[in-house]
Amino acid sequence: MGDYQFPYGPWVGFYTYGDKKDRHRMDLVMEFGNGIVTGEGNDDLGTFVILGRFDAATRECHWTKTYVGGHDVFYGGFRDGRGIWGTWEIRDATSGGFKVWPLASAAGDDDAEAEARGEPVEAVGELVGAGASPSIPCALIGDTRYSEAPLVTSRAGFC
């Protein structure tokens, strides 16, 4: 049974490589309960399983996406009103961003739909001055990927 902020069931979304804008679709089924997230899915690289943790109070989450017979990808992100967004990393070699949302929410990816129609896309966030920290902390997967330790956040990352 999923938390209302983290509903059980089908999710859809995408991941990107570094600063590239190409979006790679993901289809997932995710279950959230007692601070644990599990699931499975597929994308353009293959079939995978998910195992990780989430904190309903802070809306932080992190998980390992393991491709069947393949490599692991470490995800860290935050649940907002529309989905989960954040960053992914493969053993300090490759990284990028991601966004997933519950299929039943009909939230979809309005940004991608607007881009496809050539419409302007609403900017989200706030401007920060030189040396200032972003107002939205990003998840650092760091050592939490291997432990039951609490989630760790930082002011560094893709914010």
C-alpha cells in the first residue's frame, strides 16, 4: 500500500544524460511502504528492478535501478506535487537527471508536450547570485546507497 505522496502502481517518465536534452522514456511499477521503495520496469536499455528508501516527511527518496544481468544505476530525488525528480549516477562515471510521475495522476510531462508544440515552457525555481546556494537541495546518493542510514542532502547537484 503506497503513501498518498508516493502512490503504488504504474509510473512513467524519462532520464537524460548529463546536460543533454534527449529524453529516454522509462515505464515503471513502483511500490512505497514503511520507508522502502521497490519496483520494476523497462527503458531503452532493458528490464530492471528497483530497491531503495524514501522519507514521506521530507519527500526524499533514493533507489538502485539494477538491469537484469547488467549494471546498477543509483537514483536520488524529491517528490513534488507532480512526480519525483532528481539525478542518477553510475559509479562516478556517468550521470544525468530524471523525472517520473504516477501514470494515474494524469500529470504527464507538460514541459515535453509544450516543447513538442513549440510553446514556451514555464520556468520553475529562483535566480541565485554568484556564490549563493540554490534554494532546493539536491539528493546526494553518496554512502546512503549501501546502508540503512538516513538520507543525506546537499546544496550541490543538478538544481
